[in-house]
Amino acid sequence: MGLLRSIFAVPEEDIIEATDDASLVERSGGQVALVSGEKTNIKLTSPEDIILAEAILLARSDDRSGDYRAVGREVRN
């Protein structure tokens, strides 16, 4: 957590211009590495991402009656 605390201890305009934590790490002189992971480990940044996440959760569910709809979003059956 020390690294994240230090990279966020910059002027707010620097943080606003950053696209993600990795860009802040690189800007502070740190190195970012890519690692293999599960393709369904997605970043939720748009309404469409929520729909994809719901589909992933439903596909993983053994009980197809589970309700994984996003709170506050109208879903039509």
C-alpha cells in the first residue's frame, strides 16, 4: 500500500490525467508487469461492462434462478 499511497500523493491534476493506477506507477518511475490471468477478470468501466459481468456470473451459476441483475438498472424479462 505504500507505493499506491505515494503515487496518489501528487497534485490532483496529475491524477485526473492518469488512465489507471499503472500509468501513475509508470509516471513515478516504477515498472509495471503484465501477468497471465483469467480472461473473465474484467475492469468495470461502462454500462456495457456490467452487462458482460452479469453474463459471466450467470454462466458460472449452478442455480440458473439466481438474480445477478445490476441494482437500479431496469431489466426486462
